[in-house]
Amino acid sequence: MALKTSCPCCGKLFSAPEEYAGKKTNCPKCDHRFVLKTEEQALQEAAELEAKKLQQLEDRRRIDLIERQEKKNLDRQAAMPYYERFQTGTQPVRNYDPRSGPGFLSLRYLADLLLIGAYAALLLSLTGVGLSVYLQVTGEIGSIVILSLILIGWVLVGGVLFLLLKYLAELALLLASLGDQQNDVVRLLLDLRVNTEKNPTEES
């Protein structure tokens, strides 16, 4: 009795003697070598492959469900007040709010103005250097020594002003950051003190 089979490579249908079952044979069309299987073996492998695909789909569905649940938990935790999320107390004290913006805006604005002034001083110094060179080319400044002194003066004035204003800007930003940190610590301490105090009903 001949076995009907197909090539797993090209799909060619052909027959082979029954005694070839479980042995390797070559496809008469593409010469691909494969193990010849009976019809029962082919059906069993197809059923196992289908069961494996169904199991993979079920695993994927479970993983998606777990990921969605974890995302919901994360969103719920992000929406919680900090005193519930980090278990620092049960009373809704709102002295400290990590989502609030920075404070000491006056110092921060001053730092921005100082930084703008620093770059303006640098630009002014470069403009002075260029103007001095232009005057020397046009003959307004005839001596190279005088030109050199003027250029050195522009560079020194511009460099000193730039470094000084930039240093003051960074100092203002540092003071603002330190002030924010100090305020946060004070607010946290206030929250912890209020949350850990006993209620009057509990004391009585």
C-alpha cells in the first residue's frame, strides 16, 4: 500500500511505498530530503502544532491582561496623594507636593537676566574688537601699539564682565535650588509631624 504525502518544501504531492514510513526520502520535484510520515503521524503533528499555537495565543492573552492590570495599578498609584502612595500618614496634609513647581522665581529671573547680560557683555567686547580693527584699517588708529592696547582692553573688560555675570547667575540659581530644597524639607517635616500626632479623641 502506497503512502500519500507532500513535500514540506515545495508542496509536491506524490506516493511512496509503505515500508518507507519513518525513513528519509527525496522529493521528486525539488529533491528536498525529509522524513516520510504516515497519514496518522501527519495528522498528529498538525494537531500538536495547532494546540501549540492555541497555547501561545492563550499565553499572549494572559500576558496582555497582566500588563494592562499593571498599567492600571501604576496609573492609580500616580494619581494617589503622596501620603497614601508612600504611606507617610493617613491625613490629607498638603504642605509638601512633589508635583508643585519651583519657588524663588525672583532669583531665577535674576539669574536669567544676569546670564543675558553676560553674553551681551561678550558680544559688546567682540564688537569693540572688530570696530578697533576697522578703525586701524581706515587709518583712524595709526599706531599698532595703541591698537594692541585697545584690543587688550576690550578683551579684558569683556572677559571679566562675562565671567562675573555668569558666576553671579549660577550663584543665583544655586541659591534658588537650595531654597527649594529647604522648603521641601520643612514641608515634609510639617506633614510628618501632623500625620504622627494623636487625634484628640484617641488621647481622651
